[in-house]
Amino acid sequence: MLPNLLSLDEKRFEELCQDLLREEYPGFQTYSAPDLGMDGYDPKSGTIFQCYFPEGAPRKDKVAADIEKARQQPCKKWVLLIPKNPTQPFHRWLTIEQQSRVEFPVDVWGKTKIQQMLRSHPGVERAHFRTRADELLERLSRGKKPASGDAMPGGEIEQDQAEELRSSMGRLVDEEVSRKHRKPKGLDYSREYGEFNKHFALSSYGRLPREKFAEARRYLEAKLYSRRKANTRSQDRNRIIGGVKAIQKKLAIREPEYRQILIKLTGKNSLAILDNEELSKVFKYFHQLQGEADARGC
């Protein structure tokens, strides 16, 4: 789910935009008040960035005043960042403003553009927006008693390593719930973190000893690979079951007769309870029936 930019306040929105711009522009510079109408500047492109957090549409007089300030600076482009997408009238006014009195391009980046940047820089999103998984993880780790596998104070994994592990466990949850065609729940995350902590005898995954990080990474990668293979097998089973049911329908095999065929071939009366070998046997039989029917011109 994309974060709600309007859940921020003016200061936090400005900090979010500045962090995103640092990621987008390596030489980006931030300014504090008095900023002379510049919340940030990229010297390489000559772009001035200004952040507004208005309740409604941005005030045109304020925008015009800040653009005028930019004209006094070495500005090659001016960009306004706001938490909502600009209205068509405001965008039209900004275009006219540029054409009539501004020597450099002006643009406005709203919700769509900012959320696009957040998708490209998930670390910034996690730093500014608490997800349900973050809140759950905090509850899980709060007040945990030390465990035998915990690192000695100062020997824990670095923050970026902990973030990588958390992201990997999130992918495991995503893989599992996608197979079940549903959204993730709190229990999915708690189970995943619980299995990890149990495997390494930890009170919390952030207390993993630094020297075990590579092992933990391999453990999670192997688990993800195994889960994806299981998903592939599940998809193959579903295709085979769909093929058998399609042939049954095409040949107009009634349900009692269909069940008797299954029992004769496998001793079981439902495709859902067959193992892969039994399922393959049933599919080959029905495929043969279809071939014989086609040969007869049925």
C-alpha cells in the first residue's frame, strides 16, 4: 500500500522530500531557514526545489514570489513539491507564469511523482512511514529477554544488515500469501520472525551476531527459493487438475463415472488428495480418453 503523504505535517513532508532528493541527486544541498525560497538545490542541474504543504491548492502569490527569488539565483530549473497532485487550473496558471515572465522551466511534483520516487527508494519510505509490519516487529522485540544466540553488546549486526534481513523476511511473507491469494496478516509476520529467531536462538532478529549475518542471509535465501519452488509445484498441480476437469467436461463424463475412474486408477475419489505421481497418472489416462474420442470424431 502506498503511503499517505497527507499523514505528515509541513516539517516532516519537507524532510521526506529532502531525503528523496538526496537519493535522486548525489550533490543535492539542503537549506534551513532563512532559505531564500530554496528548500534544496542541485548544483549539477542548477535546479531549485521548494516544498509546500498547503491545505488546499498552493497560494499563487507565494509561488510567484518564490519563483521571483529563484530568478536572483543561479537557477536553470525550479520545481515545487506538494503532497497532492496539482489541479488543472493551477498547472495551467504555472505554465502561463513561466511563459510570460520566467526564463527557466518550472514544474510541480505532486503525489504521483513523489510516490514514484518512494517506490524507487524504499529505505526512505521506511524511514518516514511506519508500516504495520514495523509496528508488529517493535511489539515483538520490545521487552524481550536475552536468548542464548544474542550477540554481546556492540556485536550486533549493523542497521543496514538488520534492514536487509527484515526485507528478506517480508519477501517470504509476500511469497506465502500470494500462493494463498490473500493479503498478509500480523500472524504471517510474527510466524516468519519467530522461525528466524528460533533457528538462530535469538530474542530478536536485530540481536543477531555480526559474524552470523552471511549465514542468516543464506538461510533466508534458501527458504525463499524453497518456497518459490513450492509455489511452482502448486501452479503445475493446478494446471493438471484444470486439464483433467476440462477433458471430463468435453467428454461429458458424469460425476459418478468420473469418481469411479479416479478410484480405479488411484484408490482415491478426489484430485485434491492425490500426490503428484497419482495426478500425473490420472492426467495421462484422461488425455488418452480424449485422443480416442478425437480419433472417433466425437
